[in-house]
Amino acid sequence: MPHRRKGGADRSLAVLGVASELYPLLKTGGLADVTGALPGALAPLGVQVRTLLPGHPSVMAALHDPQTVAEWPAWFGGPARLLAGRSSALELLVLDAPHLYARHGNPYLDSAGRDWTDNGERFAALAFAAARVGWGELAGYAPDVVHAHDWQAALVPAYLHYLGAGKRRPATVLTLHNLAFQGQFKADLWSRLGLPAEAFAMQGLEYHGDVGYLKAGIHFADAITTVSPTYAREIRTPAGGMGLDAMLRWRDSAVSGIVNGIDTEVWNPLTDPLLAERYDATTLPRRQANKRALESRLGLPADDSPLLCMVSRLTTQKGIDLVAQALDALVGSGVRLAVLGNGDLALEDALRAGAQRHPQRVAVHIGYDEGLSHLMQGGSDAIVVPSRFEPCGLTQLYGLRYGCVPVVSRVGGLADTVIDANDAAVKAGVATGVQFSDVSIEGLLDAVRRTVALYRQPAAWQRLQIAGMRADVGWQTSAAEYAALYRRLVRPQEPA
Ligand code: ADP
């Protein structure tokens, strides 16, 4: 049955989001920020989003007034229920399947940091559940669009395709938040997915002899979005496509980039309870109190030299190896560095060693700390994001909003959201940060030297901060783009 249906442009749309994380319930990265903020931004546009999440303990604990809306006694190896409920303003469906999700900690990894061996089943179970909701199995709920996020939800369009004969078919959108994570599993998983044999084919889920979740999603989704226009271009090239560029070029007309926004209520320096002192673009000198608070929290001496920060997963994607290697030279250029992050153990060690060499100038806080991340943005002078690739990046957006000048590599969403302080942009008063193209130690050092030179011109620096704080980093524009995309997908077909 075709998914296109009647309805005017202003009719309210029902969208089922499907994701593995959602802020503030469960977050390991930017995906959660997006799934947490987009529903609220879409509501005023007549788009009602309900999000289907796995029943991770933190999600179960946050669910208010849950009602059981479906029961599946044998769901990927155990009993499952679908619960409908709310958490604050968010409408949720939760797949409560304790044998798959009742595990504390990271939603993808065991306590030793290894992928859960049943991740294939865990996220197929989520996607299949979404397909059943998409078909209209829940009384009184028939989503117009199913919006799947990343590989964890990427099998939704495949289940709808292979098992949907004779059923209603919602439109599908797949958003790629990071092509580095593709959900690729050994073929012995196949028999447990509940899909017909013919689906294990190049034109289906087969991917280099394995089962490819993201590959299947790219194949079958009606629309594929990624989180910035530049990343949307990069992933269609061999250099940026991570093996999927040919598939993405094949789906060329279905691919687009919609830049992420941020939740400007959670991230508002004028009201942020996690700051020592609140401020806005007209009261920038008040930031100084946050710098002092941050220094004291991190054990750095109070000092007026530029304090650069990083809030990041510690991985080579994020260019952390470059920072670790350049650390002595960075300190030599006159900056101090505060790092909040965790990830690759060797990189954690390299940064810690740097902090031991420069205890007065480098502080490294290994761990995940949402509260400290706000003070880092409110108290540092600049945030460094030297990513090798970056689908969108959120920390540079928080930096803009907080007057913490972003110093970023010119890739993906970093290229799209920061205006480099070249002469013309500075003269025109539109510069918001520093960008560099050569993602290397030298490129990074050069960008930091430019940053220090700007910092030493207080009037120019303040103009950078203010222009950044005035940049449009909210969800409004991007939510309107998602709403327009949804409406295009469900638009009634022109008569032949
Ligand atoms: P990615 O999703 O690739 O990790 P993004 O920049 O898109 O990168 O999003 C990262 C999100 O996670 C941001 O909200 C950032 O503030 C947050 N974050 C990353 N590391 C930490 C940390 N150690 N403590 C607190 N927040 C963190």
C-alpha cells in the first residue's frame, strides 16, 4: 500500500521517532541531544513526535504513568511489552524487554568497554517493534512518518519493506548522525532477524558477506538526512563515505543535510544554573567569574591567559591524538588547556601525562560530566574541536552560545556553523570563530596562534564572542526543514 496520503500542507502530522538514546534520559553523544530537542521544536509546526526507545534502566525510571499498549511474549529471545508514557514534555513508547535492555551503564558496551555480543538482536528488536507500530498495530495510533536515527534504528525501513505486504506503510526518514558506526554483524545473526531469506542480498541487508544495518536503511529509507549540508556532501565521496559512498550516490536525490540545532533553554548562559555567574552578550565581563570557578574546580591557578577547553569523546575522529602530541607546543604558544572527556584509553593516558608535565597550565578531567561541561563552556575563552570528520558537532554550537569562541577544523558541520575570523569577516563583524583546513599538528598550532593573537585584541575578541552569541543556533530553522521534508514525503501523489 503506498504511504502517500491525502492531507493539506497545514494538517497535523504524526511522526514516530526511533532511537537508542534521548537527552536527558540516556545520552552518550550528540544523537541524544537531537532526539531530545527536535520533538519540542516540531510541535509548534504541527508535527507531533513520539519517540520509541529501548527500555534501558534510565529510560524505564524516567517514564511517567506508563501504560502497556502491546505485549509480545516471545520477542527476540524473551518477553517484551510496549509501554506508552511521557517524560516531561516528551511522548514516549518504550520497548520493555529486560533480556535485551535491563543493563545499567553504556547502552552499547559492557563494563569492559566491549560491544554487547547481542547488539544485533537488541536493535533489530527495536526496529521490528517500530515497524509494527508503523503498520498501525497500536489502537488509535498510525504515524505518517517513521524517523529512524542511526544504525540502531536503521532496520525499520527494511522491516517495513519485507514484511509489510498488505499493511499500511508510513513514509520513512533515516538520519545519519555518524557514518563511522554502521551496525555490521556476522551473517550467523540472520536467522534471528525474522526476515525472509531473499532479504539477505546485495539489494537488501547483505553487506560484504555480513548483515549491514545502516546499509539496509540507506537502501530502503524514503529520505536520508544527515546533520549538516557539508557532511551530506562529504559522505558521497570516497574520502568521506566510509565504504557507503557508492550507496549514498545511488540514493543521491534522497540525501540532504539539515544542520543540528541546540536546546537554547538548556543551553542559555543567562539562566544556566550550572554556571557560577550568569551573563549574556551585554554582560560579558561577568564570564570572568566562571573562568575563576572553572580554574578552581580543575585545580588550575587563577590566571588571565587564554583558557582553551575541549569537551569530547577522546578518539582520533575528534583529533585528540593531535592535541596530545601538540600539547607542549600548545602550552608554549601561551594558552592553557582544560579537557573534559573519556574514550580511548591510550589518549586518556597521553592527556593525563600532559597534565602532569604542565600542572599549572593543563587540566584533564576524565569522565562524563554534564554539569562540568556547562562550566567549561561558560568559563573557558575558546573551545577547540580539531575533528578529522564531524557530521555536525554540538560543542562548537554551545561554544557560540556561551561566548566560548570555537576553534575548529573546516569539516562537516564545523564548516557550516562557524565563520572564520579572516580579515574580511572580522572587518564585516561577522566572524564567530577560527577555522583551519589542514587537520594536522601544524594546522592546529597555527589556528591556536591565530586565536591567541585575536585574544590579545580585546575589542576584536569581544566582537567575535558577541557575533557568536547572536548566531542562530536554535532548532527553529532546522525543525522547519524537517517538517517540510515530512510533508513532502506524505504529500498526495499528483494524478497520473
Ligand atoms: P559526538 O556525538 O560525536 O560525540 P557531538 O559534538 O555531536 O559529538 O556531541 C557530543 C555531546 O556530548 C555534546 O552535548 C557534549 O557536550 C557532550 N559530551 C561529550 N563528552 C562529554 C563529557 N565527557 N562530559 C559531558 N558531556 C560530554
